[in-house]
Amino acid sequence: MNLQEFTKNKNFRNILTLCAVLCSSILQTYVIQAFIRPASMISSGFTGVALLVELLTDGSIESSFTLLALNIPVALLCAKSISPRFTIFSIINVISTSVLLKYTSFPPFFDDIVLNVVFGGFLYGISIVIALKGNASTGGTDFIALYFSNKFNKSLWQYVFIFNCMLIMIFGASKGWMYAGYSIVFQFISTKTISTFHTRYERLTLQITTEHPQEILDTYLKEYRHGISCMEGYGGFSKKPFTLMTTVVSSYEVKDIVRIIKEADPKVIINIFKTEDFVGGFKPKPID
């Protein structure tokens, strides 16, 4: 790939990420104004802290200001450990949400609090997933969760849920336990939505049956550095020798890996199944 093609490709990635960030920001703002505030709830993470501060100060400290004040220092601390590009687009998300919260207004969608909790929780989770799929985040605890997730290669969204529950306990003590209870259900739905659709840290095992192992190895190891085991076998039906290759990869890498393997051997057979746990060295692709 020459420099011009790389630049175009990089610019295209940046445009996609920016679109994801803006869509996430708009959806997040809409959920806050149309579902969360009408139901007297608070959302998750630093956005929830900002909403709580606004409630406790009776609106004298706006959530848009608190959102920026909390996120920018954390972003600067995590920038080197995650990536400057990821951090910049995440900050764009935070700034966009802050501006939209201050200068836009969406009417309530439902009059029923239960519907606000269920649909609001799902859509709020989707707003975070959109940002994550675009290689950005909504900031705050997302930075912290992704920093440790990338460091230990393990999903930590359940710990974010615990932090959110502690936040809601403060909210319940000051504003009423019924709305705190609704907020916890809201958090649970949004957290489950994130963990369901954001599968970066899931691992899958690829069991590859081929008569052309060297071609696949050359292609695979040129692009990826995951370990791969090879065993010689014998086809019970074809009576021909073959090689059985096994490797464990991240779920988001599977489509590209299958594509390059099929290019190396169009007649390859690939069995893909979920890996419940993995012990040993595993090198994940860094966030970029």
C-alpha cells in the first residue's frame, strides 16, 4: 500500500469514527432528555455523576459543565495507555454530548416510568456500543474500564456496574429509594446491552482442516501473531492426509482471519466455537 492509499484509508477510518461518535452523542443526549430525566433517574458513569450533581445543586451546576470537568483529566491520564486517536475521538463525544445537553431539548417519549427504564436502558447501552464499535468511547468510566480491559485482556463492565450501583446508593439516599431502584434496573439493562454487543474481549477457537498447511501458515502469520498448532491427520472418507490447525483469536478478528485463510486455500474447512476460558499468553490487538 502506497502513502496515498494509506492516507485515504486512514481518512476513511477517521470519518467513520467521527460519524459513530456523533451518532452516539446524539443518541445519548436523546436518552437523557427523553427517558432519564422524565423518570427522575440518573445514568451510568461520569454522566450519572454529572446528573447527580445537577440534581443535588437544584440545577445551579449544570450537567454539561460537570461532564467536561470530570472527563478531561481522566482522558489525559489514560491517553498514553490507550491511544491518542481513541482519546481524541472520545473527547469529541464528551464535548458533543455536553453541548447538546445545554442547547437542545427533547420531549419525553413515554409517560410510563417502567417503559422509560426498559427502553431508555437499552438505547443508552446502544449509544455506548456505537461509540465503542467506532473505536471511541463516551468517556469517563469507559476510559477506566477499557484501560484495565486492554491491560488484562478481560471484560470489566461488571465492575463498572458495581461503581454505578454505588453512585445510585448516594442518589437514593438523597432523592428517594424508589427512583434509585429504577435507576439500578436501568443500569443493569444498559450494562447487559454493552456486554452483549461489544465482544472485543471474547475469544473464539478456530479448528482448520486443510491439505495446504504451509500456504495458510505463511498467510496467517504474516498478519497475526497468535500461536497456532498443527497436527497431521488422515481423512476417514477421502483416505487422504490432511493437517489439523488450531488457534485462539479475538472475536472481532475472526471475519478477517477466515477471509485470508480461504484465499490461501479455497477448499479449507473451518470450525469456529467459543472459548470459555484461556490460560497462557495471548496478545490482543491494541486499541487504536
